[in-house]
Amino acid sequence: MPLSMSQSSLPLFTRALRNLSEILKKGEAHSDSASLTEARLYPDMLTLVGQVQRASDSAKACAARLSGNEPPSFPDTEKTFADLQERIRKTIGYLNSVPASAIDGSEDRAIVFKAGKNEYNFTGVQYLQGFAIPNFFFHVTAAYAILRHKGVPLGKLDFLGTPRA
């Protein structure tokens, strides 16, 4: 039996956000934690705060668009690790509120949205596989890489989380 659209999205986003939450806890415990939220990998890239905000936005936008709804808006006001943890908690709460039945069957749903100067047109499955998941993991990976680059003791299993059978 093939994976449904909800099985291919909601648990994936939720697990990665929980792992990101644990990664952020290690960042907050680091001796240089005060400067980490504004750290970035390269001058033209987002800060740690920005990466977490975009990961959150990507996950909630995907769930909303696939279910035929508008994504909830969270103001980008986070400054601290506690703020970022709250953003992740709210994002997971939103993902948990979207019924699987609202996403399942969205493979051929038209997904049209603007981002910056670009307008994107996808089917549901094209959006999920070719945009939403890669975009989400880009930002989660960048957040991990910022903290790792700044000396936070993180490894591959921090990113992957506890392996499940």
C-alpha cells in the first residue's frame, strides 16, 4: 500500500521539528549561546532565528496548502531560544490539528502561490516532493549547520533523531 499524502508529510515535518527542538536545546546550553541566535553561515544567508522561522513556515504552509487552506501566520518576532521553542511548539500544534483526511487525496490539487517575485504552480504531489520537503529540510539543515559551525557539540544522530524500527 503506497504512502498517503498525509503520511508523507505530517509525521516527517513533526519529527524533524522535534529533532530541531532538541538541537536548539544543545545550542542554548552552549557557552556562547547569547550570540548564536543571530549567527549565520554566510553573510547573505538567514540567521539561526531566520532558519527556524522558515522551517516553521515551510511545514505549516505545506499542511495548509495540501488541505486547501491558507497557512496560519506567525509573526517573525523570535529573538531567543525560548521564542524559537515556542514557535516550534505552535507549528507542531498546527500540524497536529490538520486532519489526515484533509490532505489525503491532494496529489492532483492545484497549488499556486507567490514567493517573492515568483509565482509557483504545482500539483499537490509535485509541491510536496519537489518544493515543500526540500525547502523545509534546507532550513532545518542550515539551522543545524549554524550551531555545529559555532562549536555546539552536535552529530548526525542529533539531526536524524532516535532511529525507529
